Amino acid sequence: MSKVKAVLGPTNTGKTHYAVERMLAYTSGVMGFPLRLLAREVYDRVVAVKGKRQVALLTGEERIVPEGARYFLCTAEAMPRQANVEFVALDEVQMAADLQRGHVFTEHLLHTRGRYETLLLGSSTMEAVIRRLVPDVEVLTRPRFSNLSYSRPKKLSRLARRSAIVGFSSADVYGLAELMRRQKGGVAIVMGALSPRTRNAQVEMYQSGEVEYLVATDAIGMGLNMDIDHVAFAGLSKFDGRVFRNLTAAEAGQIAGRAGRYKRDGSFSTLGGDSEPMPGEMIEAIEEHAFDSVKNIQWRNNRLDFATIPRLIRSLEMPATLPGLHRTRDAVDMAALVALSKDTEIQDLVVNPSDVQTLWDVCSVPDFRKLSVNDHHAMLRRLFTELCGKSGTISHDWIASQVKRLDNTHGDIDTLATRIASIRVWTYISHRSRWLEDAAHWAHVTRGVEDKLSDALHEKLTQRFVDRRTAVLMRSLRQRDTLSVSIDNDTNQVAVEGHTIGELKGFSFQVEAGAARDDQKTLKSAAESALKAEITRRAKLFNNIGHKNVTLNFEDGLAFPKMMWDDTVIATIHKTGAFLAPRVKLAANTLLDGENAELVLTRAQEWLDTRIAEKLEPLVRLAQELNGEIEAPEGAEALSGITRGVAYQLVEHYGVLPRAKVAKELRQLDQEARKGLRRFGIRIGAANLYMPLILKPHATELRLMMWAMDNDLTDLPDIPTPGMVWTDADRNAPRDFYALAGFRLAGKKAVRMDMSERLADTVRPLGQGGDWFEVTPEIMGLVGLSGEDFAAVMSAIGYSYEARQVENAKPAPVAEEAAATEASTEEVAAAETEATEPTPATDAAVAEDAPAQVTAEEAPEEASEPAVEAGEASTEAEDASTDEAATPELVERYFFRWSPKRRPAPDAADRGRKPGPANKQRKGAKGQSRGPKQATSYKARPPKKEKQMDPDSPFAALAGLKESLSSSKK
């Protein structure tokens, strides 16, 4: 008479081990498991004791049955009901409550017995229902070998080694695994969708210590015995195939119980952050292993009637007769049977009880793919029609085409997992010997394909979620006190234990991209000790000659400059509040410390101070004299009064000051006072006061840098390319940006300041009488623009313009000797602006001294012939037209006239007029203008009565030029 024992208790109580030992004490035995993976694990253990010839493995997808086998390790579905063996054991008996598979476990619980001993292994929650259904059962309870306790939630980054993180969907698992790879170097993956081979490979990677973390679904809770110290729940709800619901305390306890093996304590928690907290009653239940008892288990009638399909369905729907048993509803196989029974073609194929049984066997094929209900039913329909064909077996062509399609190891993780699920269906089918002509062959082929796909999936998971290099290094680091570190002098690559882990750039060690966050700290600290000698050598090199290779980098913006050495950031530059005196700080990730840090920092600061003093020499000298740090040179008079005020404003504007801001003061300066400004190389232009020397590329770069830092400006355009005469203007740039860069805004362009001043000098003689004039291409070439863009430049320097349709004849603009225009700009401009000021430049752009498109050297040294007046040009055009047979072609040309913006009179408001610039001439107007005002002659300020005009002065040259123009017109 068989003794029935129920060995019940929480996880980590050694129930399975106990059952294996009991089975091996008999001459034969059968054990049933919920998973193929567990069956295979115990099979390997028994083979190691009894040898392969005595041990068989029976699962839906794998059959190893040597002749004379006496020990059978099976999945519950493959476990024989009437086994003639001395011992029987059913593991994880609480699976009898599962809605889909529970009836299989209930069947074995009620009817499968060994001749001498039967063991029912599982949770203590099954004690009541087992006692009710098996009255003569002997219940043995086994305590847990170690404690299981709750700990406070922790973030992923703070989880200790040998932790498992549990999610409840593949998306959760992949997302968690990706985060852990970045932070911890890698993880192993365990999911129910993985094939046993893939899952075993992943578990082995964790068990061997190649990775220290595991990310899994709730599949981890079933029989996987691993060295896990802590289980962290990423959530407390899951989709059970029908609805989303919260985990029960028993389900959470099954998963949490994986923590702690044998006598080593374990812990569990939820993840910190957004994860939902675990209820106190659930925590208590898990810690005390006190869960609600299972009251009902699933059951299905095992006496099936195969006479007809309707009678089969009725026999499956027969209600349970014993208390505690619930008839299984909505099972996948039952749903498939009902669906196929409504198919008229299926109905026609079923003609006898044998066909009905075949149909039920087909409906029992597992839906490993889980694509959709309709897809699964369609495959079962095709399978049944094949079996009902003339041969009574599945056609070779169909299975061959299906297997060939799946025999492909390319693709991503999801693609490979889908192929594995599909090939598992064919592996299951291949073990139905009656369904195939050569079942053994196809069993071998499908198993081979599954193994290849499983290996490919394992490799893909490893590639995506494991940094193998870091994993190997971490294992070596834990096993040794120090690591072997070497430096390649040619490439600066740093290697640890033969693995390249980063690069020593300048004075900073950079771990290779891809290394996990926590591993970066460990690897860096391990490498630092070996790099000390190299850092000292480099610090001395930098102090002696290396600083000569320092450059500035503005990739983060002008307000965040960085100091580069050998293309590596070694320091950052910051404002101090003092003018032209920024401070250097060593880069945050530097390995420099102590004397080396002081040595490099001092030399870097000296380099920056020297560069500012050299490139901005006139501006620095002016600031120093204004602050009393230096005295005026011998024989020169110190700046004072209005001159000193103008100089102060120029310094405040970093060496470029709009003339309009000091127009009143300039009119009060005599020639002696202006000499004081010229002593610092200050040029008084028509629109700006500036120092030509500090408009050079490096000087401009430094001024813009300090201006951006002092004003915390973070969104600035790039500095214009050195050598450009003009650039496209960014209207979102701050007002002073282009002026500081040495450019003057003109419409959509920004023109180099010195070239716009030269243009103003060149065209000044052409419009002194208020007449309209046209410029030559050579004059336009000064700024490299034409058409509307050139007209905008002329407007910016004080000229109105009109676009006229004229005959396409060779232009003959007036341009007198350019030598007269080379007179000192500041003196001529001062003479012209006694009552009228030119329109000041609004913004300015950065430019360099060596033009790339059009250079200053391209400007004509001599002006062209005097321009013909508009009336004369029109008359000549009419005369020429009489000689032509065809109508002359008209082209658009621009004509200009000196039309400065007048400053408002002091009493403008009293006369009812708003102070401000006069109305502009309408841009682009054709034909006549808005009625030009009476032409006005702009003459230089007359000399003081007590002095005679110097015949060599610009005023004398200007007067001569005007006289010659008048003569030519007559």
C-alpha cells in the first residue's frame, strides 16, 4: 500500500532535494515538475548518480528514454498517470490552483501513486485542501533554513551585489536590464519566454559571477535555485493573461523566497523612486510565511467521451463532484476545441471516435507563440486537416518549409524569442510519433534549430545587457588587491589586466565609453595610483614648454571658455569681477593634486594673463592709466576732463564705442585733446570709436569671451570666420555682439567695421552737394556686396538710396581722386557733424583682419571718373536710343545721396515734434522719391579766425575737390 506524504513549507526548505534522495533510495521512480527547466535540472543530478542508461527525461518538447530506464523526470503534462514505479513525487503542488494548468496537477494529486511512496511537495497553503481530498495523507512541514526579512526600498544604483530585480513584462525586464548594464556592468535575464537552454545559459552567467545582478519576471519564483541575497520588486501588479491585478501575498512570497539559500539569510523590498510601496500586511505575511490557504483547486473530468465532438465537449464540461474542486473554465485547449467544432470543414473530416480523439490531441498543442487566438486556431486547423489527409500524417513539405523559415539566427532579441517560441511548437509536434512519417528525424532537426536560436538569443542578450570587459575586470578586482595597469605612450591608452579601459588625456583619465557608472569609479581609482608618475612628468613638461601649445575652446559658448592642451581640456576660465582679469580653474576630472596642481594652475594663469596683455595691449594700457596703475609717457599729457570721460566709456565697452554715445563730448574736443586718444591707437570713425589693433582675431576672441562671462550671456552666435569682410547677421544676438566683434550691422548683413569706414571715406566726396550719384563696382568691392545688400550698407553709413530702371549702358559714376578720401576720418567726420550726425551702427559682427571673400587690398587706390548727374545721364540715354534700332534694355541700378539722420534739436519737444531721427527714404521706391528736400552743402567746420588753413590738411583737400567738381559740371 502506497504511503502518501505531503511535504509542505516555504521556499528554501530543501523539499525537492529531500524528494530526490527518497526516489534514489528506491529502484524506480517518477517525479513531475511544473517546468521543463526544473525537470532537466533534476535529470542532470540523477544522471550524475545513476548514469544515463537508468534515467529518462520526458517533456512535451524533449524525450530522452533509454531502454530499461528506471527513473523518470517529467513535466506534469508528460508525467504518466499509471506509472508502475515504486516512488512518485509531484513538485510545486500548489500549481493545482492555476487556472490554465491546474487540472493537470489535480489529476496527479488525486490519482498518480507510487507502489510504496508518494510525495506531494509544495506550499503550506495547500495543507487544508490536500487533507480534504486525500484523507490518509501524512503532512510533513519543513521550516525555512534561513531568515527572510524586508528592507527599505533602494534605487537601482544602490542595490547590493547578488540582487535580483523582478518585473512583470518583457518591456519592464528589458528597461531594467538596460539601466543596470549602464550602472553595474551587466545583468542576466530570466523570463518564461526564454527557452530552457537560453535560460540556463543566463543563469550560469550569474552563478559563475560573470555578472552580479539578475533581472527576471515572476518565472524566477518557480524552482530556480540560485545564490540570490536580495529580491527587489519593480512593481506589485501583473497581467495574468486576462486582467491586470495585484499580486497576492502568496505570489509575492514565492518570488521573495528566492532570496537566501540554505543557511544564508535573504531580504526583499520594492525599488526606490516611483515604485509602489509594499503593504505592511504583505510584508508581515512574507516574513512569517503565513499566507491564506488555498480553498479550491482546478479540476477536469478525465473520463472523456470521444464518440462525437459535442459529447466530448459535454464530458469536458462535467462539473466536479468533490468539495474543493472547481471545473476548469476558459482553458486554451477547450477554447480551441469549441472554435474548431464550429468549422464546417472540420465537421466533415470528423467521422469516427478516432478522429475526435485526434482533434482533441491537436487542440492540446501548447500555444507557445502567444500571437493571437485566431492565429493559434488557424494553425491547429491546418494541422488537423493535414492529419486527416490520405497519408494520415503531416506532409513533409509543410513542416520542412516551416522549420526552414525559423532556422535563422539573425534578428533582434524579440525576433529570436518569437522564432524560439514557434520552433518549440514544432518540437512538441515532432514528439507525436503518429503524426510524422519520420518523427525521430524531425525531433532531431527541430531540437537543433531550437538550440541554435537559443544560443543566438543568449548571445544577443549578453551583447545588449552585459559589458563583458567590465564584468571580467570587476571579477579580477574583487579577487586581487591591486590591478596591473599599463600606459601606451603613443596612444595614451590605459590598460588594466590586459583590457583597455580608457585614455589618459592631458591630466585627466577618461574611462572608455560604455563602462558602467559604478565600475567607472572603481576602475578610475584603481588606475590613478599607477598614473601618478606619468601625471608628475606631464606637469613638469607643461610648466617648462608645454604651455606654449595652449589654446582656447568655446564649444560650450563664449561665456564658458575652456583651456586646451594637446586637444584636451585642462582648465576652465571664470569671471572675477575685475576688468580684463579672468581666473583659471583646473578641470574637475583632473588627476593633478598637491604640488603638481599648483604648478600647472600657476602656469595656466600666467599664460592667460600674458595673452590678454599682449593681444589687448592698447586697451589694457588705457585701463591701467585710467585706474592710476601707470602714468602717461614722458612728454605726453595725462587724460583729463572730457577726454578722460570718453576713454572711460570706451573701456567699459571693451574698446568699441558707438560714436552716438559720445557725439556731444567729441564736438567739445579740440585737436590737442584728441591727440590724447590717438596715443592709444583710438580711431574716431563715422560710427564708432575703436582701436584697430584689438579687432584682430585673437584679440576679438578674448574681448567677446570676457564680455560674455561678465554679462552671463549663454546664447550667442559663433564668432565670424577670420578674414570675412561681411557675414549674415543674427538678429537674435545681443545688441553689442557685432560691434565688439568689429562689425557693423547693415540690413541682413554685418560688415567689417574698418571696411565700412573705408567705404564712407571713399564715397564722401560724391554726395557733398546733395546730388544723387552712382558708385562703381570697385567701390562696392570694398565690402564685397552689391544690389540691395550694398544699398543697406550705404544706408547704415548715412546715405539714402533709390532703385531706378535705366538703360543697360556702361555706367559712368563719378568718383574723384580717392586720395582725398584717405584724409583722417575722425577730423572729416567731426567737420561734417556740426549739426548733423551719421546714423550710428546698431550692432556689429566679428571679423578678422585678413579678408577671405573681399579684402581691403582689393579696394581701388584711385576713384573713377566724376559721375554724370542723373539729368545728364537721362539725356545721353535718349540721344543714344535714337541711334539704336531696338528699344534699349532697362536694368535696375541704385543711386545714392547723402542723407544723414538729424539729431533732435534741444527744443524739439517745445515745438511739438518728438525727438528722434528723421523719416527714412522709402526703400526700393522706383521713379521719383518722396520729394527730396532742397540740396544742402555739407562743409567742414571753418577754421578759427586766428589760424590760417593748412594747405596740407584734409579740409584744404576737400575744398579743392569740391571746386574741381563744380568746374567739371560747368
